[in-house]
Amino acid sequence: MREHTGMAIGGVAPVGHPVRLRTVVDASLGRYDVVWAAAGHSHAVFATTYDELIRITGGQTMDVA
């Protein structure tokens, strides 16, 4: 994972990768007012919204089971 994102597993942020990656956003996250995402380190997170997460990642929504 680190070779593609520059971040260790457990802290991979949805943005800030050295190259553009395909991003899938679980559609079930849309039911929450606040979505918490990793911020590049296993002990750092940031709050965002579902719509903002899709916007900043260019992510594709999908039902993930």
C-alpha cells in the first residue's frame, strides 16, 4: 500500500496520494452526517461529509458488502 499511497496501512488518507488512484466510496456512508477518514497516519483522522468525500477523492460510489 505504501508504494502507491505513500502512507502505511491503517492510516491511508483518501487524498494526497503521489498518483491518482481509483477510489470507491461505500454508498452506506451517505446515511451519516459526519464521516471520519484517516489522515495519513494511524493515529490521525479528519471529519468530512459523504458528499465532500466523494468530491475531494473523485470517488465512485458503490454498495460494498
